[in-house]
Amino acid sequence: MPLDPHAKRFLDMMAAAGSKTGASDTIETRRNAFARLMALSGPGPALVGVVDKTVARPEATIPLRVYTPRRATDRPLPAIIYFHGGGLVAGGLDTHDTLCRVLAVGCDAVVIAVGYRLAPEHKFPAAIADAEVATDWVCAHATALAIDPERIAVAGDSGGGTLAAIVCQTMRGRHSPPIALQLLLCPVLDFAAESASRRAFAEGYLLDRATLDRDLAHYSPGNLDRMDPRVSPLRAADVAGLPPALIHTAEFDPLRDEGDAYAERLRQAGVPVRYTCHAGMIHHFYGLTSVIPAARRALEAISGEMRTALAEASQRRSRPA
């Protein structure tokens, strides 16, 4: 399918404005540009509650933001622990506020957004440590958060999708009940090889090779092994027993093929997977809903799929063994 016409118009406007990333960009430039990009999500829906919390640890204080939708019942709601994108160097609770609101309403779930530490100030594996601590905290405080401990999912976009996938791998077997579901939106899953999509869409499709390489350089402590599954989750030796997965990629995204490959690896290992490649879309389409109408519809479909999957998780747990 050809590139979505609204996506093409957006990319043409970016190119005309000289909004091209490059290896010389400073971290401040990267963060400011990403914040402007996320502002194209538009305003988010109103919620019953948006509350900021913190998880205090000796090495860091991790900010969280809890989004609670309107309740039609007093029963505990499912929860989504959300890790924002931004290449592990940009983004935060504010940049993904609209997206988290949309997911909370569309999935009828409490969304807990995690403000993990960013590189280059905090290099690998600081973000992973924060993601694991936040996941442990949410699972331990399910009752206080009024969430169903049997329906806790992890989710993330782009670099946040990397964290969600890693959390599922490194924390496998740690919690009872286990993580119910993982949602990966255009995730970064393999820095150890260059796929066909990374070559085909290396420039001119929003997320370019220079940005990926620069972000990884900021994230690396200097001796980073790209084969390490905590860097490239696709490279994990064993993916059996991981939570059911919803994986969404975009047709014109350099990360498309690694999302597809991860879905196939999970499927081969017996993990339930629903994989969708969004035709005509570019990386970060879920954050461009105010300028790409098809992206808005896609995000609505993703939310509906997530809502159904969380309901199915409840049904699976309620069946007798």
C-alpha cells in the first residue's frame, strides 16, 4: 500500500521546514523536537482522576502518573503500566499525557505511566532498573490502586516498547499472578542486525538511522553488547512462557521487520500473539493523531483490541484448571 497521503504531507512539511535529525543534534534539541512531535497527539479526553505519585529508591526516585477512567462499576479495573517512547533519551510523563488518557478511556483501564531515568545522564541499564521497580511497585499496590492484580499489562511505544519487552523477559515468573499482557507499539527490538526495513526507510520517514544510532550512543556506557537481550530483546535465547502479546508496527517504519520477527518468535514458542502492521503508516503514527486521521482510527482499534484482550485474560483466569 502507498504511504498514507496525510502522512506523506506531514513528512513533506517536516522536510520543507528542515526538521531533519542528524548526528550533530544535541540532547536538548532531540528532547525539544520530540516534545513538539508528541504535541501533535492533540488534546486528550477528560478522566476521573490523574494523580502523580513517586516510588522512592536509594538510587532514584521514579515519578509515576496514574490515569483513572470513569467507572461503570465498583469492581477493580485492569491496569496498564506504560513506558513512554523517545529512544530512551527523550520523552516523559508530559509528552505522553494524551496517549495515556486515550488508552485509559479506550481500554477502560487504569494507566500508570512511568517516568524512568533517561540517557545520557543515566545510561544502560538505569531505565530497565526503573521499569522493573515500577512494575514491582504496581503489582504490590494493586489493592490501593483499585486495580485487578490478574489483569496487569505492560505497554510501551518505540524505546518504551523495548522496556516493556525486556520487563516481560527479565521478570518472567517473578509475580503471582503474572503479567497478563504486553502491548508493543513500533518497538525497538534489535540493534544487533540491520533489517530490510531499517535499510529501506533509513531516511525520510521520520525516524532515521542517524537518530537511532545517536540515541544508542547516548544510552551506551561504552561497552554495550548489542546482542544482549536487555538491549535487543529479539535476541533472547528463550521467549517461552512470556505474556500474550499485541504487537503493532507501521508499514513505512525502519523498525517494522523486528516487530514482525519478534511476533514470529513468540508464536513459535507458543506465546499467544496478535500482530498488526498498519498499512501506509510511519513510525510514531499513534502520536500524530491530530494530523493523520487514519492514525486516530488505528489508535482507537488498538485500544479496543487491548480492552478485549484484558477481558479475555480475566476469563482465562476464571476458568477451572
